[in-house]
Amino acid sequence: MEDSKFMPFENRIDVTELQDKVIQIKNELRKVIVGQHEMIDLLIVSLLANGHSLIEGVPGVAKTITAKLFARSISCDFSRIQFTPDLMPSDVTGTSILNLKENEFEFKKGPIFSNIILIDEINRAPAKTQASLFECMAERQITADHNTYKLENPFLVFATQNPVEQEGTYRLPEAQLDRFLFKINVDYPQLDEEITILNEHHQRKNTKKESLINPVISASQITEYQELVKQIYVHESLINYIAKLVNATRNNSFLSLGASPRASLAILEGAKAFATISGRDFVTPEDIKKVSYPVLGHRIQLTPEKEMEGYNTHKVIEQIIDAIEIPR
């Protein structure tokens, strides 16, 4: 009965087909990926909420392969860009080349012109190259030589970064971090999961991982489901709840930087997507709690004092959630 307040009684939305597709995607990924359930859930939610995700973890925890195989389960264009210190903005967005036949310049599109983009080690490239992503991530378009080129839907950026190795890396600017819907932290596998990884790798022998994954959803279906997610019911009390959570980050003595209004929108859209993969056409407080951690974690900053005391953003978010009354 707890959810009855948040459940609409008219214009119910059928999310059965969407939920079936989500289960199919998970089943495909389980052929290769062991564990990492939270990461896979957040990638799917990111897809449905039409938002980009930053994946952070130490080397070897399957960040890149999971994102790559996830893209393979979708029948759409895929590009992988390896960020390096010498990468130029034109290597990402494209450049104008002189066409000798026509005697005029024509724009040659870069790898960013795709549906799903995997940027490996995004913090390896300098600020100028990272800035080339600002427009395309926020507005789904590229401006070059006074011309604007629209990016086709769906358009999603999944980027990986290593939090440990700092030599030869460039910290992502806050403006760019804010453009990521989620920051997904990937941990080491459990002992039993690692044993399974070893056994499955041994049994596969020379079989390529990519060949095991079949596409189960098309680009047009993704666009259709993204529109469906936007229609999910959200009670007014939950809208207020989201606003209070985000506002609390701006008045917290442990934080030197609070979350922007873009964070409020990210929680709202992420909670809707979480509701749909759970088979519901309405948002509950639990959906909001789930997305608050990956939405707020990279948007807030601890004060130097609290950082030195060993606090982390996850703990602060938890305290904020506990302090705000849940709508009933």
C-alpha cells in the first residue's frame, strides 16, 4: 500500500515490452560479464534516460569491455575513441578538407558522429580536446566552420577513467563532469565472482567475447523507449523531495560545492528509467534514492578539512538522504 499514493489510476503506461528488452540485454551481457550488476543497471538506465555516463575504476575491472559489449547488444552505430595527450579536437569532431575536384572545403565527420561513443581514458586528453565534447554532450550537435551538424538519435557517450594513476592525466573540468548523468564506480569482483571469471575464461579458450553477444534492441526502439520513460508518472511530493535533496547539497557544511539544477533533472529522469526497468509506470522514493548516489557523487565537492578527515561524497549523500523526510 506504500506506493499507492504515487500510482496513477488513469492513463496507465505499458512498460512490459521495455522490461522484456532490458532482461534480454542483461542475459546477453551475462554470457561474458560476471557480476557488475549495478554497473549494468546504471548503463541501461543511462540509455533509457538519454544521459551520458562516466565509468571510473582501477584497470582490469571490465569497465571498457562491459561498455563495449553493452553497445554490441544494441543494433546501432558504435565508435571507440582512445584519448591520449596528443589527441586534437578535430580528431574527435572532424575537420574540413579541401576537395580538389570541387575546389572547395568539405567537412569530414569524426568518430563522434555515431550513436554510442566509448571514450577510453577520457582524462588522458588535455582540456582543449575535452572541451570538444561540451557542445555535443549537452546539445547533441557539432559546430564547425560556422556550420552546425546535428547528431543522430540515440546519441550517448560512455567514458572511462582510472582514479589511481595520475601521471599524464588531466582532471575533468566541473562543466564537463556536470554533463554526465551518472558517475559509475566499479569495484573489484568478489572472490566467488573472480573464480567464475577464471573458469569461464579458461573454458572459452580462443572464442572472442564480442562474438557471444547478439543485438536485441534497435536504435529506433531506443528512441521510442526514451520517449516512453519521459511519460512515467511522478507525484508532486516526489518532485519536492528531489528539489530538497539537491538543495541540501548547497547548504551542507561538509561541502564546498553543491549540485546544480541539472542534477535535479538527472535524478528525475534517472528515477523514471529505474521505475520502468522495475516494471512500474510510476516513480517511488526508492527510485530517487538509487539514482541520487551516481547523480550527485561527481557533482559535489568536499571541503578540504572533511577530505582530510577521510569523508567521502557517498557518506555525505547518505547523510542528506537520511535527514530529509521521505514522502508517504
